[in-house]
Amino acid sequence: MEEKNIAEELKELLTSRQYTLLRQTISDMNPADIAGVMSEMEDEDSLKMFRILPKDIAADVFADLEIDVQQYIIRSMSDREASNIIENLMADDATDLLEEMPASVVKRILANASPETRADINHLLRYPEDSAGSIMTVEYVDLHEDMTVNDAIERIRKKGVDSETINICYVVTKQKILVGTVALRYLLIMKPDEIIGDIMNTNVISINTMTDQEETARMFQKYGFTAMPVVDNESRMVGIITIDDVVDIMEEEATEDIEKMAAIVPSDKPYPKVGIFETYKNRIPWLLFLMISATFTGAIITGFEDALSAFVILTAYIPMLMDTGGNAGSQASVSIIRGLSLKEIEFEDIFKIIWKELRVAMLCGLTLAVANFVKLLLLDRLTITVALVICLTLFVVVLIAKLVGCCLPMLASKVGFDPAVMASPFITTIVDALSLLVYFNIATRLLHIAA
């Protein structure tokens, strides 16, 4: 509630053109809070707000803005103003922005940037998208083994202002080979004449530039670091990745998986910023595919018209069987997809997983079948034979659904597809068709009717 009031107050000051008071107010705010307010404004107002920002916090606020707001501000400024913004951003943040901009705009901005900035951005742009190299920053403090603690602290004073973090410093050779790390707090308690090579930590865990960003996030989770060095194939240090980058990765990957599991083509924009036509394009491909695949269920029902005409009551329980099968399959698939994403399970574990899911399915199926059998006899007043058909089908459907739900994501992962694609909608469609086949085959046999 307090944040909402502050946002309304800032908007009111901007609307009433009380720019001096507005500047004083935002000077005491956190850059992330200012960015949050600006992201909720109209484009013109967000640009006005940005021009009012004190120079010492403008770059930090800009880095926290949503990508479409950043693009609008950049396009609304002169090439020199835009270049000044880029100069004050960390190299990884600047690269992320320029990757989303048209080539003509990027060319003009870089033309006015310093040679060092151009070199850093071009260095990051050459790495594949979603790799560790593409998200790292090249601004870090490096030390040499022959330095004293006093020399190291002096170097930190000179380079620390423009570095992403100074909590951990990285010890490299003249050839940039990473050989160790030193924590700033450790430097502060050591004697000034101690040699860095004698006190550094040589057990260094690093990330290769070509490592996938999802694997990078898992490494941060495993080791609990706030920053990790990035090296090339020759173990030369080229940058660092910090925990704020990892948080962004985790959010991006989680969003992508959720959208795939809901049969939506992933989008890199927040929902309010996605237009109607773009939303339509993201959703319609899977809807068309699932609709066409669902026609198989209609064909199955048509093929068993005689069974349905002889026992019309069977029709009433088709939705229950299909929904239960879909839900059972979704439970298994979500658990397996999560396990694959977190590297808790591998394809080699498939037989163990099948055996486990089979036992779980038998317990779940038996419980559902018994509960349903009692309900069918006491409440629905069905004959024992018809109730048996429905409950036996229910038991078999749960078994099939659990097996399909656990196997499909693992097979998808094995052949190189994203396991999230094999989630609820896709599995539900398959299970629906199999449920009907099982249902009508059991019915024709137990009820002695022609198929």
C-alpha cells in the first residue's frame, strides 16, 4: 500500500510539473523502486521522469527498467545521449539492451561510444544466446600473484568503482589464466606486505563461456556463491556472472517452462506488454495442433456407436474417465519435468521411475476405483456389471496415464526436445484417446455387446 502511495505521489508531482520537489523525492529512493514506478507510467511520462533523475542514479535506474521502457527512452534521445547511457551501464546490461534494438540504432549508439565500451559489448555479443558468455560482465577486479596486499587494495580502489562487485577478486597470470581468488574481507585483515600468491584460494570453481545459462544457475544454487568467474576453453578469465544475473535467468527459464507446459509459444515480454495479435500468434499453433489431435477421440467414439446405443449410460462417465486420466498424467509429468530441470533424474533412471510410478498408479487407481464403485452403486443406482466396467476402466486409465506422463518427458529430453513441451495439454490429448479405447474395449467384453 505504501509503495502504491509513493507511486501516486511521484506521478502527481510529475503531472503538476513540480520538478524540483520530484527530483528531491526520488533522490532518496532506491533505484529499483524508481524503475518500478517508471515502468507503470505512460512512455512519455517515463521519459520525463528519466530526464529528471540525478546523474549519479540514472544508470542504476535504467538497468532496472523493463526492456520496452529502455528501448523507448533510447530511441527518444539523441545518439550522444543514448551513448552516454550505454557508457554508464555495466557491459552485460548494455549488451542485453542492444541485442533487442534494431541494427541501425545499435550502429549509431556504438559509433558514439568509447573504444573500450565498444570492445566490451562486441566481445559479449559474439557468444551464443543463453550461454554464460552472453550474460557475463567483463567489469571485475583482477589481481596478480606477485602483488602485496597493499598493492591489491590500491588496485581495488582504482578499479572497484567501475566493477560489478569487489567482494571477490580474481588472481590471474599475465596470460589471463585464472589461478585463484581472494575475498575483500580477507585482504582487509591481512598484513599489508603479505603476497597474494601465498594467501589466495587456489580451489577455484569457474564456468565456461559456452555453458548454458540454465546450467549456470544450477551451479550457483549448488555452490551458494554470489559471483562466479567465467573462463574460455584455455582457462583464461574473460568475465564474471553475479547472483542478480542468475535470478533473472531463473525467472526467465521458469516462465518459459510454464508457458510451454500450458501449450503457449514462449514470449520474452511481460503479459501486460504483449499485444493481442502477438498473444494470438503465441497460442494458436498449439491450439490448432491439439484440436486436430483431439479429433482422434471423436473417431474412437464414432467407432463404438453400437456400444453406446446399447448402454447409453456409458456416455455419462466419459468426461470423468478422461479428466481423471489427464489429471493423473499431469501429476506424473510435472514431477518428472521438474526432476529433469533440476538434474535430479537422468534418462538412465527411466526403469526405476517407471517401476515407482507403476506402484503409485496402482495405489491411486485402486483407491479411485473403490471409491467410485461405492458411489456408482449407492448414489447412481447402476448395476454391478456396468459399475465394474467403469471402475475397471478407471483403474487401467490411471495406470496408463501415469506411465505416459513419466515416460514422454524423459523421451523428449533424450532426443533433445524440451521436456516441458510434453506437459499437460499434450499428455492429456494422448490419455483421452487411450482412455476411450480402454473404456469401450472393456465394455464390449464385460457387457457382451458388439463393437
